[in-house]
Amino acid sequence: MKAAFGLTIADKLLVGLVIFLLLSLYGRYWSSATPGERFRVSSIVNGIQTMDFGADRIIAIEGPLGTTRLQIAGNRVRFISSPCHGKQCIHAGWLADAGDFAACLPNRISLTVLGLTKEYDSINF
């Protein structure tokens, strides 16, 4: 027996099953953000530094173009100023979950939030 729009009951059950599976996969693999414990700053000038979130503060990191400033507040960190032109690093906003990443490529500085477990083995662009 055909229902509205030419769909049978079996078609509706199949569509419902697919929607349920997609929502289950989303909940399992994409919404399981774990809070960060520390963060790592990589700079071509200063090398790699791993820091605790700790007290609220602003730190300065030197790069080839000049000084980039990071703000740490609570258990999150963000770029607040950089001498680059596009300011994509600043537009990344607050980073708080393990695996969050932002970089100022012109100034060669990257910022990664670290957690108790690694979310990814590697990320390629």
C-alpha cells in the first residue's frame, strides 16, 4: 500500500533507521570533546613549549615577523594579537578542547590544546 509521496512503510522505516544511525554516529565520534589539560606552543624562534593553563595571563611569543600574544583564561587559550596580515589565528577564537589547534603561519607559531588522551594520530591539510 502506497503512502504520501509514493513512499511505502518499508521506505519510511529505512529512512528512519538511516537517520537514527547517522545521529548515533555523530554522537559517538564528533561530539565527544574532552577538555584540555595543557597546551603546546611551537615557534621557530622559541622552540616547543608545553604549559599548564593555570592562572589567567597574557604571554608573548616571538616569531620571525614579531611578537604574538596569547591570552590564557580559565582552561582555554587564544591568540589576541599577531603581526600577520590575515589574522586567521585571532579569528580562530578560544581553544579549550583536547585536539583544538590554531596557527599563525606567517609568524610560524602554532598552538595545540593537549588532553589526557590523543584525539588524532595526525592531521593533514
